[in-house]
Amino acid sequence: MDWKNLYSKNSIPMATRAIGSTVSGVDRLLRKVEPWGVMIAAVGLAFTAYSAWLTLEGRIFARTVASWELLAIDKPGNNSKAAALGHINRQIGLFCWWGDRCLKILKKREPLSWLDLSPSDGVEHGAYLRRVDLNWALLHKANLSKALLTYADLRRAQMKESILTGARLVGADLRRTDFEKADLRNVNFTNAKIDETDFKDADLSGAEELTQEMLDRACGNEGTKLPIGLTIPHCDRVEWYEDVKLERNRSWIVDSKR
């Protein structure tokens, strides 16, 4: 038997046809399975994204609870209260743009009104809040007396009737902050920024390092109490005050809807 001719004439074509038939069968199978595969992959991806979202929400909630618990503990010195306040005041969302606008909000900015971080009797210094981020914070009637707020960001914070007696606001950013009826006696304002800040009916008696040049960029009224020799423009007579009021009202409407 001529094995060479047998392989060349019969085996190779048969093998080729077998391979071609197998490939064709696999191709037909893949065409049938492909839509289901895509669907299964999409479902798996959606489930993974949903699980990650729930995990992230859980972590944010746990940190928020821990932050409130930390604020409730009466401890002097640097005890991470600045980070806790910053987290509570922060809005966290997915795919955010233009400030606080987000496709999905995971955590809203929470109000800090009536917050009491005043020191216990006999304690010389208040809360250590160096570089705390309280931009746009809602701090009505909060008590931050003797707090160390050096280089704090308090821009546009709403601090009506708040108590900051003896606080150190060295280098703090207080632009457009609302201090109406606030107790600011003996506060240290060294290098603080108080441009377009509202001091109506505020008590600034005994304030340290508060200059006339700084006050000329802020505003108050006849009820504002100042250190001897200093004056402050009336809010109703400065051009920028109407813009500040409109911005404050818009902020209140947005926060009330959240």
C-alpha cells in the first residue's frame, strides 16, 4: 500500500473538511450565545456597580456617625474635630460639576446650628479647628468660644447669633460670612479676611488686631459694637450688600430643598 499517496490524497482533505466543519459549528454556536453573553456581562457589571455604590454609601454613613460622635466628646487639643466638622459640612456625590451639582448625591451638607464646642470650666483653650473647612456652613447660634480657628475657611458661613468669644481667627477667611448678632468679643482677627462680611448687631468689643482698613471692607449698623476709635460702613449704604443678600437667600432655598 502506498501510504504516502493515501495521506496526500485522502487524509489531508478529510482533515481539512473536519476542521472547517468544526469551525463553522463553533461560529454558529457563538452567534447564538453572543446576545446572552452580552446580557449576562451587562447584568454583572450593573450588579458590581450597585454593590460598589452601596459600599461607598455605607462607608460615608459610618464616617458621618463617627464624626458626630467625635464632636460630642469633650476633649481639648488636636483631636480631629476639624476633620469631623469638615466631613459633616461637605456634600459628597458622584459625577459632580460646578460646585455642589452632582448626578447622584451620596451625602448632603448637614446643618451645624446650635453646635456647642465651648471649653469646659477651667479649660483655657477651646476646640482645635485649625484650617477647618466650613465654607457655606450653617452655624446659627453655634458656640465656638475660645476655639482655635487659625486659617479656617468660613466663607459665606451663616453664623447668626453664634458665640466666638476669645476665639483665634488668625488668617481665617471670613469673606461674606454672616455674623449678624454674633458675640465676637476679644476675638483675634490678625490677618483675617473680612471682605463683604456682615457684622450687623454683632459685638466686637475688645477685638484684637482689627483695623479700620479691614472694617472699611465689611459692613454693620448702629447696633454693631466696635473697639474704641473704629467705625464700620452701614450695610444699607454699601453697593455689594444687595448681592450678598441675594446669594444668601439662594443658598437658603437650595439647602432647604436638600
